[in-house]
Amino acid sequence: MDFPQALRERRTGRRLSQLDLATLAGTTQRHLSFIESGRSAPGRGMVVRLAESLDLPLRERNELLLAAGYAPVYPESPLDGPSLAPVREAIGHVLAGHLPYPALVVDRRGDVVAANSALDVITEGADPRLVGPGTNAYRLALHPDGIAPRILNFSAWARHIVERTRHLGELHEELSSYVPEAEVGEQHLGFAVPLELRTSLGELHLMTTVTTFATAVDVTLAELKLEAFLPADAATAEALRGTVAQSPGNW
């Protein structure tokens, strides 16, 4: 895909007019029109400004730069490399600090990067091949050999997961095959869906939060998500507080 087409698709995908984007990027609508028509070639700085104004993920910003004929700006470091060692240490402290409640870190595909020991209460009974670093958290949630048989509100929770994975192609198709078709009723809460889970501690009601590294300038770091579970009622909080020893995150 050439740069004018790539830029135009991203602009229209965000429902911005040429005037809207030009204003955000500090240029004129006429100049932007010339860029999108291929009549004007943007400089590297302009491409970066346009990508920032579109609020593109760092990976897409690099792709836009490549389409314009420039080298990527944002590095993509291996997570186990020395440059991200301080990040790994910090994430380990965050995971440990979330105890006694479960938490994990996943990459852009939902593959597990790290987790704290409290996650064991969620994964208990699942096929070992679906659990641990390198496995997929979304597959664990919906696969019949994962935690799906213990999810009491599986239909609602599954829709919540499937909606989050629409950008993942084949994985999304696989996950959708595990979910029974059901009409969305008036009581459907969309993303405000708690996880109701049967465990050895009893029935747990958990709500989730997702944290990203908003100021990251490394592609790998920017794509990590910290997914934390919090008790949705007093009984769940009490059950979790009584069982989990303080331990660091597992990498």
C-alpha cells in the first residue's frame, strides 16, 4: 500500500475530515489534500506529526513511515533484552503489589508474558498446555479445556472476550467457534461484564482493569497490557485475601 492510500485509510477510519487532521497536525487542508493525492511528498517530520495526530499505535506509525519511504522511528526491543530490564523489574513489582488479587501481563495478541501467583485460582483445572508464559490468555478463557467450564456467566463473558479480539484474525475466528450464538438482550452490559467463576475457594465475582504504558516509545513496551482482576464483592475479596502468599510476578 502506498503512503497516500495508507494515510487516507487511517484518517477516514478515525472519521476525521482533511480539515480536522490538518488542524491537528499543524498544516493546511490544501497541503494535506496534495499529500493524500500523491501530488506532494511529505517530509519525515510531517509523517510523524500526522501519525501522532491520528493517535496511531507505535507499530502503525512505523508502518506509515515505511510507506512514505522513511526508516522507522520507534524501536522494537526484545522483551528479554537488556534495554527493557528495568521495565521487567518494574512490572514484577506491580504484579506482586496487586496480590492477593490475580494479575497478568499480555502482549498485543494476548499471549501471556508474566503473571502473579494469584492467577492460579483462575487457571486451576485448566489443561497445562493452555497455561503459563507464551500461551494465549484469550484462548485460556474460552477453550473448552481452559477455564470456560467454570465460568458461570460464560455467554456474556465470552462475548466480552470475542469483541476484544476482532483485530486478531485467525485467533478471533477460533475463539468465536467456542462461543454459542445468543441474542443480546436488554440486560447486556457490554464491556461492564464481571467474571463469575467457580473455584476451590467458592464462587468468585471479579471485575477487570486493563493498564497500558501510555508514554512508551518502544513498540514492544507500548503493546503490553497489564490485566488485573479485582473483587466485585466482599465475599470474593475475603476469599482471595486468605489464600495467596506474597510472591513476585513469574516471567
